[in-house]
Amino acid sequence: MAFINLLKHRLSHFKIKKIISGKTKGSISIYLSIVMVAVMLFISVVSESGRINVVYSESKSFTYMAADSVMAGYARQVFDEYGLLLVWENQNTEEELKKYIQANINMADLNGMGTNFMSTRLKNIEMDKVEYVTDNGEKLLLSQIASYTKYAAGATAAEELIKLFNKYEKRSDEKTDSVADVFDEKISENDSKELQNLVKDIDELIVKIKDVEKEKKLINAVSRIIERNVSSKNNDKVEKKYRSLRKILDKKAGMISRAIDQGKDYEGKKAAYLRESGYTSGEKDFVEENTLILKKMVGILQEEKALDVSKLESIVPENINILNSSMSLLHNYINETESLKENQITEEDNRNKSIYESAKELLQKGLLSLVTDDVSDISNASISDLNLPSKKENTEKNGKTDLTDRALLALYGKRKFGNYISKIKDHDLSYEMEYIISGKSSDRDNLTEVVKKIVGIRNVMNLGYLLTDSVKMSQLTFIASSAATAIGLPFLEPVIKAVLIEAWSLGEAVADVKGLLKGNEVVFIKDKISWKTDIKNLLGGSIKNDKNSKKLSLNYEQYCMMLMMIADGNKSLFRIMDLIQLNIQKKYNSKFQMSKCFSGMKFKAVYEIEPLFVAMPWVLNNLNESNGSYTYKVKCDMKY
């Protein structure tokens, strides 16, 4: 047994040695087979890697071509009408991408297996984001509008509009407090009416108190008797006349007391009125001055009454001094009555009061009827706000847009949408720029809001000039003083003047807007030559075109653009979407919705590829896929 084992050991040693020495048959083939397997494996891995890279590149091109195909399906009518590239998603975007990718795979004949080295298949589409214009895509839409406007209107158009806007803002900052801050309608109509009635009552008492003819006659009669000679036979005459005088004076004392009480009431109400109006007045008016005089008169009468002249038993020489003192005091009383002031109203005061009343009426009137000759010519078109982009809850945002963006939106609005001066046929709304500014559902409401805003702008500019015109301001000061006299409330002069200033600048603004609505231009900053109205006829200003003026002049559309620049740019953008949707629905497709339009998308295309050159069991078992395939993703971010 030991021999046999030794023999086996020797034989095995001999075989290995033979193989190493290359003298045994088949030894080279085994070695080369091992080497060739390794080389073939390396070549297979390299080939598989190259194949996968090529397939990935092909898949990437399929993916981007599919995305291009989807984006190429933009709404042609929106582009033709508004210069915007938007895809209307009337079919599922994910399914559209699958369709186009599969079509590209089919055209490249990459579906089959076997000898087709590039075979691949689409597994899935993972949508990351679709940039809907009413969701997160408004920035992309704004970018398109900006690009279109810069091309269509010129690169410098926005800069010029911004310069004009800055001029307005500068002048607006110089505006003094609006009369709305110092003229409260409720105070004017209620509290001042009560004061006027109170002054009227006081004035009636003053007139009666000032009527001292009877007192004068009696005082003079008694004084003459005393001067001539006092004797017992004159006692009865003096006593009788003094008794009559005393009776009149007691009656007047009651009137004076009532007038003083009413004067105090007046002072309290006046102080409250001025406090609520925001004014202070250190000067006393005639009512307050009269109250002081009346108090002095009360003192005189009390002092005279304390002499007890009526209790004198006889007018003897020793009582003459008492009588003289009494008559002296009563003469002072008469002199004080003559210094009392009545509120004397002239015809001119009444005319100036009428100017003031007209000014108040103007401030309370509806503007639309003032600026248009015939309100029946105004469009009555209206829209339903259901399903409009600006009305949907998820689109109510407070996004910020800079001044340049708002300027570009204003220029775009002027080019693409109608307005009161330049209407576009076959649109749901005639006043579209006005809708962008105001967002109301009817043309009439939108025009009303815009007219109010333009009148406000013109009011600011006109007020700025009016306050610097010394001639006009002197005229207003005189009218205010005269009207306050007619009203019976002199302290109202500054309030009345403020109302007149506001009303005159407003009347001029109304005349300006009348001209704008007729297609005229209006000088931006007024002067004596371009001022149209007269304070005595606020609504009678001439309508003239300032187009040929050497000064800066603007038309209605330019004012609308300025209002768009003042407005919230994000709201303007969504209202532009409203109009696009309404107009496309009316002209082309009633089902069109901006909320289903997008201008960009992000997604991943998931592909599968079968192993080919390395389809060995141990490789397939480590692919972590149930079907033994490679899986890879192609990212795509596509936007206009």
C-alpha cells in the first residue's frame, strides 16, 4: 500500500513538472484559455460599458427631442395674438412625453433584442415640475413679456417710461396735505350748521341790544334836567323817566345775559370744530369780541344798579353826584353797545358763498358724469369672473415686481390691449387696459376707477402749481374771507380756503381728463398759459389740445401706463392672463384656460436596457432588478 502511494506522488509531481516545462500535451491550450477568457471578459465589459454610454446618449437625445416636441405644441393663436409661447395642456403631459419618446425609440429601431446591440425601452416618466403660468410659471411668463416688449417697443422704451414716472413721483411728494385731511364732510354739514344757527341767534340778540334809541332819549332827558336845575318840581319827571329807563335796562340785561351764554356755547363748539378739523386759531372773531364787550356791559349795568338811584327819596343837591355817576355809567353803556359788531353780509359775500358751495358740491359729485359728455356712450360690457386666473385662490399672491418689470408690463398692455380711446373689436371687454389697472368685472366700473385715478394724478399736479401762483392764491384768500362772513363763521376762512384750493385744482383736473378722453394731450406741469378753469366757473374750463406745447404733454394711454406702473405688478400680470384667456376663448376655443398652460417643465425619463456582453449569471444576479436589466434616468429641464 505504501508503494502505491509513493508511486502516485511521483506521477503527480512528474505531470506538474511536465506542464510547467511545456513538454506535456495541452498545457499551452489551458493557459491560453484562461488568458483568452480574461481578455474576452475585459472586452465584454468595455463593450458593454461603451454600449450603455451610447444607449444613454441616444436615450438623452430621445428625451430632449420628446420634450422639444411637447414644447413645440404651443398654442399658436396665443403666440400670434400676444407673442407668448405657452403649451396648452389639453392632454396629459406625462403621456405625451411617453408617446414621443416611444416614437423616437421605434424610429431608431431600438425595440428588438438579439442582434440589435442598442435595444432599450422606456420604463416610466417621473414629473418633477410643470411651470404652469398661474402657479409658479408667472416669472417665466413675465420674462417672455419683457423679451417681447423690448423687441417690439425698443430697448429704451422702458427707460423713457421710468423717467416720466419718476417725474410724477417727485412732484407727488411735494403735494401738501389733501383737503380731505382738513375738510370732513360730516363736520362741515352738521357741526358747522349748528354753529351757523347759533351765530344767527346771537346776531339777532346783538341787533336788539344795539337798538338803544329809547335809552339814549331817556338818559339825555335826565341829564338835561340835572344840568339845568334840580328842584322839587322836577323830582317827579326824573323819577318817572329813570323808572322807564330802568325797566328797559333790566330787559336788555336779560338779553345780554342770554347772548353771553350763547357766546360761551359758541366758543366751546368752535374749539371742538377746529380741533376735529385739525386747525388752531389764536385770533378772536367778532362773536368772541362781542362776548367780551357784553361782559363789560354787564359790569357797567351792575355798577350802575348798585347806586340805587331808584331808592333816592328826592333829588336834592347832595344826591346830584349819585345821579351824575349813574348817567356817566349809562353813557359808557351806550358807547359799548355801539362797538358791538353785526355780521353784515354784502351781495359780494353771498356770491362768494355760492362759489364755496359750488366747490363743495364739486368735491362730492361723481366724476364719470363730469368728464364725459354723454354717459350713454360708455360701454356696458361685463364678464363673469369664474375660472379667471386672477380670481383663483391659488393665484392670489403678493409677488414683487421691480419698476422695470412694471414698465415693460405697461408697454405690453398698451400694444396688446384696448382702452377707452383705442378699442379692439371682438373682445369681451372694450376697456382692457382699464381692467388691468382696476380688475372690475364691467367696463363702466373699470373706466370709473381709472378716471378717478387720473383725476387724482392731475389734481396733484394742478395743486402743486396752484399753490405757487400768488395771484390765484390772493383771489382765493379774499373769496374765503368773504364766504366765511356770509356764512357767519369767520374762523372758517382757512377751512374754506382749503376747500376752494382743492376744488379749483379738482375742477382743472376734470377739464384735463375731459380733454384726455377726447384724445387730446394735457401739459404735465401747468403754468398760467395752460391753466383752463376759473374759480367762478369750475366746470366751464375750455377743452384744448396741448399736443403742440413745448412742455411735456401726455395722452390718455400714457396715463394708463403710469397707473400700471403704480399698481401691483403681479396683479397686473394675472389680469393680463385673464384677458388672454377671455379673448382666446371668444375667438378660437371656448375651452381654453390659462391655468392649463405652461412654459417649462422638469422631469426624469426612466429607461431599461438588457445586459448583452456581460450576461453572465453572477452579473445578472447582482443587478438588483427583478427582470435582470440595467435601469438609468435621464434628467430634462426644458423651458421657453
